[in-house]
Amino acid sequence: VFDVVSSVLGRVGEYIQRYHHLLDDVAHGDEKAFAELEQVQKQLEAHDGWQMEQRVETALSKLDLKGDVEFLAQSGGVKRRVLLARALVQEPDILLLDEPTNHLDIESIQWLEEFLLQYRNGVLFITHDREFLRKLATRIVDLDRGKLSDWPGDYDNYLRRKAEVLHAEALEWERFDKKLSQEEVWIRQGIKARRTRNEGRVRALEAMRSERAQRRERQGNVKASIQQAESSGQKVIEAENISVAFDGKAIFTDFSTVSLR
């Protein structure tokens, strides 16, 4: 885990990793490691490595991680914390998180929420987790039909204001479509549209047609085909005097039951 976290620090990270492993070797009585340790310490001093080493130790401590355990042997939640620690070691001005709560248990999600609430720099995250969003977001960036919009405030404020905008949009489209329909009736009434006084109205109608054709509806069209199996009979399972055991340990004996649909 220590190596994974420090791997983002380039050459200095390699010195820090070597220093960390040599300390363990020295603790186990390796005399050759002691001589190499002195050389690595000089390299760290020359490259301002002690400050970087402290960053790694601080990140591990804040995220409650053990640096001397095998990364691949850890659970998914712990691995996510390790990768978060690796990102924090770089001290980013903006921390980018893509679906950070995926594959995390409830306890890990709660820990991540509390940690990010205390994080002093900016966090930009994408998530489908509504509760996570409600607890953390102070600004929502919304991508809707190719347009990016910015909504200050929390998620509930976004939902309310977004609904207002969509309602206003629907009213505007309704007025537009009504006028377009009226103009389409006019053009088909046999009026000599080529007259000078009507040319502007014809051009305006053409512009409205073009605008309507380019409109992107919010709801898409979905075609779905669902195959449904026939319902089973009234009696689904009937078991009589069943016994099951694994490795000599009985799970149940002489069990009988009837399961109905």
C-alpha cells in the first residue's frame, strides 16, 4: 500500500519506497541494508524527499491505512481509499472523483462523505448516488441536450430550479408551436406569398421551420421488447422428507414443505 500511494511522486517516490523497505530490512537485522539506507537518505535530502515522505505518511494516517500490507489482498473499499490517498499525496487544487461510492459498503461511504466534507480544496464529482450528492454538493453542473449549465446551491435547490426552467421551456415551446401552426395554415390558404409585403413573413416561417427541426426534445424515444414467461401453476414446490448435509454437517433433516404461487 505504501508503494502504491507514493508511486505518483516520480523519482522521489522511488527513493521514498526504497527508504521505507530498507527501514524494514534494518529492523530485521540486515547489515547491508543499513549501508544502503544512508545513501538513500542522502538522495532524499538532495531532492527534498522528506517533505514528500511526510505527505505519504499523513495521507495513510488520515485515511486509516496500513502501509505495509499487500494492496491486491485488500477489499474493494480499502483499495478505493488507497487510490484516494495516492491522489491526495499530489495535493491537487481540484480532486476529480467519478462515481466514488460504487462498490463501497455503507460504512465506507459514510467515511468518504465525512472526509470530503473536511477536505479544504475543491472536489468535482460525478455520481448517481442521490444521498451522497445531497450531503456534499454546493454547486451542480448540468449537461442537458448538449448544453452545460451551472446551478449554485445544493441538489434539492437544483431540482426545484431545474423544474421551473423546464416548465418555462415547455410554455415557450407551446407558444412557438401554436404560432408555427398558424403560419403553416396561412401559407396554405393560397395567399400570394411572393408579394413584396409577404416575403418577410415567408422568410420568418422558413426560419421557424428550421428552428423547430433543430429542437432537441428532453425525452428520447425508447423501443423495448419484453418477453414474459407463462405463469407457473398454483403449486410451485412440494418437498417431502428432504435432508441436506455438507461435509458431514446436517443443514436440515426430514424437511417437508409446500410453496404456492
